[in-house]
Amino acid sequence: MADTMPRGFRPPALRVAVLCLGAAALVAALLGPARADTVPDFTPEQMGGTLRRTMTAEPQNLNPLTGKDIYERLVNEFVYERLIIRHPDTLEFEGQLAERWDVSPDGRVVTFHLRPEARFSDGHPVTADDVVFTYETVTDPKIDCRSLASYFKDCRKCEKIDDLTVRYTWKEPYFKTLEVSGSFNPILPKHVYEKHVRADPESEDPKHFNKLVQGFIGSGPYTFVKWTTGQEIVLARNTNYWGKPRAFDRIVYRIIVDTQASVQAFLARELDDLPITPDWWDKLKDHEERGKTFRMYRYASPANGYSYVAWNNAKYRSVTKSDGSEERIAEPHPIFGDKRVRRAMTHLIDRKQILKHLYYDIGQVATGTFWPHSPQHDAETQPWPYDRAEGMRLLKEAGWEDRDRDGWLEDRTGKRFSFEWTFSTSGGDTRLPRLLKEAFRRVGIEVQTRFIEWSVFVLKLDRREFDAIILGWGGGGVESDPYQIWHSDAIADQGHNFITFRNAEADRLITTARAELDPAKRTVLYHQFHRLLHEQQPYTFFIARESLRLVSTRVENVNVRRVGIDIEEWWIPKEKRLKQGGGAP
Amino acid sequence: MRTYILKRLLLMIPTLVGITLLTYAIVRLAPGDPVAAMIRAQAGDINPRVFAKEADAIRERLGLTDYNLWGEDPEHIDPAEYLVNAFWGYGRWVAHMVRGDFGESMKFRTSDGSKSPAALYLERAHITIPLNVIAEIIIFSIAIPIGLASARYRGKFFDRASTVGLLLLWSIPAILAGTLLIGFLGRGGIGLWAFPPSGLHSSGHDTMGRWEWTLDLLWHVTLPIACMVYGGLAYLAKLGRASLLENLRADYVRTARAKGLPERRVVYHHALRNSLIPMITVMVMMLPALIGGSVIVEKIFSIHGMGTLVVGAAQSRDLSVIMFGTLLYGTLTLAALLVADILYAWVDPRVRFE
């Protein structure tokens, strides 16, 4: 779901659609990181005070490599830095720890020149050794960070050229080599963590890197102070910071589980900003304090992602081979194997109405897999409209019509149009399943809804045993690579292509684009791919989400940039600072 | 008496085995793989191949590798083998438990990073027990006088009003009451009062003086405690009322009245004392509940207590935490039952154990 760890691209993540909506707001808080020329030169008067934020749950741990959740990223965003990051307005890469970089013409060799002035918070300079150490730790099979490591599986090596120069060499030309090499790894100090990585993971050694959960040292503008489980996490300004200092002395995250309570804490001015969900946006949009004590921001961010209905394009059959072993053979799905049926399903779902009534018109109807504000997105492609007649026509063409006048559609053999729609019980809102079931019943399609627990749900996905499901992908970043979800390589081995979408043209476009280093040519390929997905409708693309945020009027310099809102630009004037965060009156 | 206690203690063992075995079997035999689901949910990624190694490492740490039931699709495994594996897994848990090794949590950790279930429960006990003790004291000190007064003035206005009022309170679900309390009395709400809507401390509480700190804490616990108290009143008040009424009808009360004792003395000296006896059972049986904590109240007010730990563990099927909790609550409940029986015999000379 979240995309902060690597600032640009991260594996699109799977979440139940409704869950996503809640979390999507949070994600927005993560992305939108600047640290560029957009961070102002704060005057001494502007500096000081505490920024008070919240989290709905706790991070599992605060280890920048083994921590996996968005909460860990929310905190470590300020503690760690990367070699390069995207400029929040131009979306171009610019140096963070690296001063400049060179990419070989074929894109396989990326050389970074580090800033000589960069320091960790303990005063040690950031050197090529630290970069190589971080790379080696990430790719070390003994370290629990396989998901990050998977991005480096085509990376041949990362080597030190001199103290301030480091070189990544990749096996294949790939348009993301610069992004992955430079922006995926948070740079760790070798002199601090080397002994922890070397420690024996097998023995119950508490010093092993995997067991370190907090107190990490980085080169970012803030340092970790303390974490009281269930209560708060505190960061303080890094007094040794090598770059432009940020405005706040401290950043405090309070853990507030209940949404009502967090909104009230915000309205009581105990919090300075709060990501919210569409239903809260709707409730607060006419609040009398809006504009006086708080402002509301609604914006798009590459972390937003989208929700979708996935139609299983294949049905698997187990065959026992002559040697007794079992093999699963994919056959086209009897219903959704036909693209006409999939498109008809899209025509039969009134996405605009659902967006309006369930999501308070926040977000937009999605047409494809790319972030709508990315150059990859083909703006010409319009969503298929809600059109019952067209839907029924397509179904008739595919052989589905009410042959025996019983109100249900049948195929040529008389088999009823009936399928199972699987939902995860952790999805929360049950309005959507009921609404869709009823909508399809009215046109003669029988939907059997089935609710199962999340851990069983993912098992069904792995085994590809479902007809239709609703899920969401987290944002794939500014420029994402559709390979993991849409290429036929991702069908086997329980890859992300769990609907078994197999299309030779799509494979060709994905593979060609991956090796295409010219952004203009790549964009053309991705636009073609976008149109192909639209035509094929392997998913019914549902809603591309947006970020919603409340920010207190105490905070100055709140800007919405192309990647979202960056809190490192913020400051609070002296007269508006609180001595203490709201105690007993 | 001594043999009776010994017998009861010995009987606790098979009961506990039954409770833990059942819990273990339910957690382990349910389909799906919680280890993989957890890793994937956290990482926001679903490709199990990427995480297979990590999941294996976690299973190894949790001692689940030998008799792995998770991750296997129940439709593709022999049910007999499945059951046998569950029994072996349970045996392994018992063997470790006897040596004091309760394993580690896969989801939770304490402030200092410990994952041992005992440390997790202990950390939260510091929060849950004081809260519950205060709530129970308030419940007792309000409910019993109300109950006794309604018995004393049976059928009068006070009796009827309190019955209706308590019944109403009892019927309000905590989730609604909590939200209403925050909305009406919490800061940032309707604004009738300014109680803090969440947490137990203000930020910056670590720099406060002792008095300020205590006041701040009391200020924070007011709403959660109100939410814990209101529902418990009805039951106890009704119990007190019934008990006093029964005693007021008893022969010895009639005798007392007949010999011309003033009514006050009859009620407060004779009847009241005897009607408090059943309260002992209630009080002792509340001991395990003191540790239980209330999930709903904890969730609404963001309190880091034992209720959310138990439920969170059950939701993510965090085996070691669930098992430790089962053992803890099982033992406490059985012990409380025993203590209640002993106290009963001690207070009421008519009760004798064979």
C-alpha cells in the first residue's frame, strides 16, 4: 500500500478495497517528501515548537530495513535519507546524499558521487562504505527484508570506487535502475550496524540486526528519542544535521486508535495535522471552525492507488500425471475468460453512483493501472460508461441471454450466469457487496457473495481459486512498472498476476518499455498498454483514490505539490506554539 | 478441609489441559496461514514466494516448523494427519511451557522490545488493573447502597425509578456510550465539558510534578471509567436488592421485629450483614475480570490495555500470546472459584465441605 520506503516506486500492495480507503489517507501523509529547494531557509524565529501528529496503530518495529508497515515509514521518513529523491514539483530526480550521478547509455551502470558534507547524526561522514554496506545488508538473505531485496535481484553488484563514489552495475538495461539504486535504500551507518549484521542470527543473539527494533541512527534531519508502546513516538531535531535545519524541535506521534477520538483531538487543537477518510471529509466540510482553526486539503499523490474488481480470467483444473504428481492446468474461465463479458460487467456497474454514495465523490473512476497524474497514464482513455443496454448487448454477443424466461441469463447449453464473489471479512463495509449483488440480480446475473477471513482470502488468491474479488493496489509511484501485475511471467509462482491475465501484446509492451531508456518513447508504449488494458478489462477498474488531510491553521507554509504535502516545509509561529500539549485545564 | 482444597487443586489440572488443548486446536486447525498473512499485510505485498523465507524464519522462532499446519490447504491434506499434528504441536507447547518457555509473540512487543507473552501481559497489567480496580470500587460503592435502598423501600418511587434507570443504563452498549461520552463531554466535541478524548496522559506528562501528573491521569481516566462503570451497576444492585429482600422475609428478622427491636437495627444490623454474604462470590469472581480489561473501552479511548492485547492476538492468531492468555485467565478463574468456596465456608458456618 504505502509508498515511502522507496520514494518512487514500490510494489503495489494488496489490500481490501475498503481498508485501503482508510489507509490511503495515511499513506498520503508519507509521500510528498521534499527536502529540496522547496524546504525554506527558516529564520531563527520560525524554528522551534513541536509538531503533533497521530497514528491509528503502532509500527511493528522501527528498523528501517526489517520494518514493513506504513507507520514505520511515517517515522523513519525523517530519520533516514537516500541518495536521490524526486523533486516534489518537477518529479525529476535530484540529489539528497548524492551530489550528482552518471548513468551509462545502456542504463546498466549507475555511478553516484556523494556529498562530502553529509553526516550521520553521530557526526560520522556518509561515505561509499555506508552505501555498499546498506546494499549488502539489504541483499543479505539472513536479514528480514526480502521484499526490498527483491528489487535488487537483477543488480549484479554495488561497489566502492573511492570514499565518495559508489557504482551499481545491473544485469539488464532497465529504465528504473537509477531509481532503484538511488532511492530505494535508506542509507545506514556501517560503523554502527556492521557488528549487528555480523552477529549470529541462529543463536538467540539479541544484538542481531533483525532483533533491533528502535533507536536507529541515520543522516536525516530528525533523530529518534523514544517510543512508549501504545502511547507515543518522539523524534527530535538532529542537532548535527548536515543540511538545512527543519523548523520543529520535536515531532510527536500519538497513537489514537479510534477515528472519532482522533478527529476530536484534532478539533480540540491537540494535533496539528490529521489524514482523514472520505466520510469524515463529508462530515467536516461544513464545520464552523473550517478556515478558522483548521484547513482541509484534498489532493492526488502517487501513493494513492486504486481499487478494482478482479475477474478471474482462468479456471484451474488439477490433473494427475502418469507419475502420480499433480499438475494444475489453466483453462479460460467459463464466464470471465471472454473479454466481452468482462467489459459488459464494467458497463453494468454504475461506478459514478458508487463513488458518489459510498465514497462521497472523493477520487475518480479509474481507467487503468497507472497513477492518473503520471505521464504513463493515457488521458484520452475515458472510463466505460454505465450502460445497461450496451452491457446486455455484449453479453448476448458472448452467448448469455435469458433463454427460458426465468429472469436469469443462460449460456447456449442452458447453464445459468452465476458466479461467486469473494470478499474478505476485514473489508469492513458490507454495503458494496450487497449493492453489487442487487444490481446484478436485476439484469439476470446471479451473484453468490462469500465472506472469508483475510488469511484464507490470500490463500484463495495464491491458488487462484475465485471467480471475482474486490481489492485495491497501493500507489506504484510516479512511474510504475506494470511487469509485476500484468506480465504473464507473474502468473506462475503465486505472482501478482493472480487473475491469470495472459496477453502476448501486453507482454511485448511491458518488456519493451522496461528496456526503453528514452522517457518519451516509453510513454508512448505505456499509453498503448493503458488502452490495451482498457479494451481487455481484465479488471473493472474502480476508483482512483485521493488524499484528504486536515491541517491546523497554527501551521504556516502548507503547500500542495505534485507529489502531495511535505511537512518539512512547515513551521509554527512563536505566539501560536503551545508550552505543553493540552493537559488538565 | 485440607483434603478438599487439595482435591480441588488437583482437579484444576485436567480442567486447564482441557481449556488449553481446545484453544490450541481451534487456533491451529482453522484454515489459512496467519504467519504469511501477517507478513504480507504489513508489507502490503502478497507474493508469498518473496516472503517464504521470512515466514519460515518466523515459524522457526515460534516453534511451529515441526508440526506445521498453517500454510497447508485443508482440502489438500489428510484430516487424520492434520489432527495428529495438532496434538503433537500441543504436546510441544506443554513441554516448553512446563520449562517456563512461553515462546514469543509474532505481532506484539513491549516498550523495551521484549516479545515474551509474560512481559506483554505484565506491561499492560500496569494499566488495566488499576483502571479496573477503581471501576470495581465505584461500582460496588454505588450499586450496593442503591440495591439495599430499593429493597428497604420496595415498591416505592425510589425502587421503581432505580430499577428503570439501571435497566436503561444496562441496555446501552459500551461502544455507543463511549462514542457519546467522547462526543458530548470530550474536548473537540459538542463542548459540554473538556475531558480528553483519548489516551491516559497528556503529552509532556513526563515533565510534570507528581501531583500534576496524578491529576492529569485522573482527568484522562474519567470518561473510560464512566464507560466501564455504568453497565455493571444494574447487576450488582439487583443482586443486593434480592438478597436483602430474602433476608427481610426470613424468620430471624421476624423474631427480631417481634422482640421489639427498632426497625433500623433490624435492617442494618441483622438483615444487612447476612445479605452481604452472596456478594463475596461476586467480588471474588470479579478478580479474573479485573485483568480482562474491556476491549471496547480500550479501543475507543486508545488505552494500551490487556483487552486489546487478547483480542488483537486472537485476530492475528498470535499463538503464544493466545495460549499464555488462556492459561492465565483459566488459572485465575479456577483459583477464584476455589477462593470463593473457601470464603463461603469461612463466613457461613453452616457450609461444610466433605
